[in-house]
Amino acid sequence: MEIINFDKAKNLNSSEIRDYIRKELYAGHTAGLAKNKLQTNIVVLPNQFSDHFLNFCHLNKKACPLVDKTKVGDPFFHNLGRDIDVRLDVPRYNIYKNGKLLNTTKNIKDYWEDTFVAFAIGCSFTFEHELLRNNLELDHIKNNKIVPMYKTNIKNKRSGVFASKMVTSMRIFKKSEAKKVITISKKYSQAHGEPVHVGSPERIGINNILKPNWGDPPRVKKSDEDYYFWACGVTPQNAVMEAKLPFCITHTPGHMLITDTTENKILLT
């Protein structure tokens, strides 16, 4: 096996892609990969915080649709597919200490402890395949970029140390495509469902659309287009950063865990 690029990764199934990721032969973003398979955001934290974080997900289902969690000390997601190891199967991980980014790495073998619990939270990348099937163009996939993500003024419900505000991902579509976009994405409640906002970024606290907090800058929309914003699984990442946990691990935004679960199957509610 050899290092592969995004174009080759697009032709692989979910287990094949994870094999390349596990061997550190693919470390790029995962948008547009593994057609029809659920992609998830990842949060790994000490068990002492897991009950509050679990409740945070339940209280904020739009931004944090929980699809699986591991048992304490067990690095495997047993409900998401065959041999899915949270320590190895994400292209890139962020390591946080006291709320600050400590390191970015391709595996977390040396960081894993038997007190950790891992959470898998649905991702909007999941419904993008159906958007594409319905002739809706996605700039970030077309241009091999990472979808732009923004902090907003939309408050989350608090659970213990976890609160913060919602993070959204943004895609540009024509105004005339609104009904189709909303109808398609609404079916995927485990992947954030329909948009939380369409239109002016300023109305949800985004003052400069060209400077996302995560991901790549978007183009400026045309007069017949709108900005469409979805709740984003970076929301819990933002919450754990602001909670200043002594230690926490997440996926690097845009670099998801690809599962073997079909994208329309809801695992946990």
C-alpha cells in the first residue's frame, strides 16, 4: 500500500478508507468519501466528565446527535462497524490540555488511557452524497477543500461544565434550491437535519463570512444564492475547549471517523 490522495480515496468503500487511515496513508479531509455511510465527529474525554457530556448531547441534539459511545477504557465503537478503533481510524486528531490545542496527530495510541470514554456524533458530511445525487453542487467537495465552520450566537443548553454556543457549517446554494436542500437534509436527523439558518450571517453572530473559525474560506455568494447554515459537530469540541478540561481529544475539524453504518440509520437518540 502507498499514500493515496483525495481522488483515489473517493473510489474506496468505508472499510478500505479506514484501512488507509489506520496505516497513516491517508490523512486528508473526509467530505465526499464513503458514499452512503455515516460519518461522525469524535470526542474523547476522561470518564469523570462523561455523564455531563452525555447529557449535553441529549440537551443539544441538533448540534450533537449522538450515535455511539464506548465503554470506559474501551477504544472500539461496537455499533458503528467492524473493528472501528477510535485511537487509529480518524485521519487527524486534536489534543487539548486545559482548553488549549496541544498537538495535532495521526493517531492517539500514546495518549489513550483506561479512564477514557469516546463519543461519536453525527456529521453533516453524511447527507452530502444525497445532495450531490440531486444535482446540488458543493463547493468544498468540488474544490477539494474543508467546509467552512463558524462560531455563532446561538446558545447551547448547559450540562455541568459544558455550555458554549453552537458552531455551524456553511454551504452556498441558489435561493431557488432552498426547498430541495431543506427537504433532503431534514431526513438525516443523526447528521444535524435541516439548516438552522438561511440568509444573513450577521443574524447568527457571524460578522465576516470570509473568515471561518475552522475550515477553508468560502467564495462570495452570487445575487441568486444564499448562505445555508447547519448545526455542526464541532459544537461539542468548542464546548470542551471552553470548559478547559485538563485533557481532551477530538477529531480535527473536517477529518471525520467513517463508519460502516448506512447514512439513514439512527443508532442512538
